[in-house]
Amino acid sequence: LPIAMIALMVISAFAVMIYHLPYGESAGAYDVSVSVDNASKEVAAGSTITFQITIKNEGTNADRYNLNMTVAKSPSTWQHTLSQTSTGQISSGASLTGIIVQVRAPSTGVDISSYCYVTIKVTSQTDAKNSTASVLLTALIKRSYGVSISDPGIKRMNPGGSVVYSFNVKNEGNDQDGYQLEAVTVPTGFSASVNFDTGKFAAGSTKAAT
């Protein structure tokens, strides 16, 4: 009989202890997720892109959150802003939208290898150790293509004679490219021969052609 009484007392005490545990300490009480409209975007040099962040309270308790931004970029002249660094209270299962990250590309000194990586970390103000989430945003320079030809000037020739024009072809884009040249407008009674392929060459560079 004494043994039975002791066992009953231990079990009862344990039951009381569980009953009085605070609700906030239960599994899943504080949890969070973060998402973005599009995690990877392209931007033209000198232009700005916008990322829209959404925070969702995945826990069973209402909570508030802090937001932190870390950046890796090349070159160092990228600009970036985060619209807010904390939230108000978000109910369990509810989401907060409208958090904005803006990234502006440098006007000069960039090419298609340039980048800006922004990591947004969201942390619970109540349970910073166990309730945190992050998202990586990627901004890359948009490829652009263009070409220009230098003016070879005016040349004179005798009837039945011929002249040779020399000029430069410049890659005005920000990526490697190549160009095929041909004569498309020739005055009546004249003929022209152009059959030149530059092959691919670097952005901003020129190739001589005749």
C-alpha cells in the first residue's frame, strides 16, 4: 500500500507540472516564413528594381519580427534599401505584405558579370533562437545589344574605277557579340561588295572592316 501511494503522488505532481506549462513554450508556438515575388531579377545599368517581401506567422501565437539586410555586390556602387526593419504584431497564420527591397544598379562600370545579392533575414522578437527565416534576392545586369559603324568619309573615283572604304564596327552592347556586314543600298549603275563577319568580340571593342 505505501508503494502504491508514492507512485500516485509522483504521477499527480507530474500532471500538475504539465498543466501549468506556459502555452508559448509548446512546440510550434513561434515560427515564421518569408517569401518574395521573384527572387532573381535583371536590371539595366542606372535603373532600379523592386522586390516585394511577404512575412507569414507560421506559429500558434501572435508575434512581432525584426528584419535584417546583408549584401554582397560587385562593384561596390550598387545601392539598396529596405522599407522597414521591424513589424507590428502579426496574428497566428496571418501574413504581412508590402515590405519593399529596392536595388539600383550603377550607371557605369558594370557588365554582365556584375551582381548584387541581398539576404533578408526575419527573426521573431519573442523567440529569436528558434523562429527565423531568410530569403536571398539576386539582381543581375540585363544584357543589351547594339552596334555602330564609323563614317568612312567620301571618296572620289574615275569612271570604271573602284575605291576601298575602311571603317570600324563597334560593339555597343554589354555582352560579347558578332556582326555580319553587307551592302544594302547601292546607287544605280554602281556595284559594291561587302562580305565581312566580325566574329564575336568583347563589349565596347571595335573591329576594323573594309
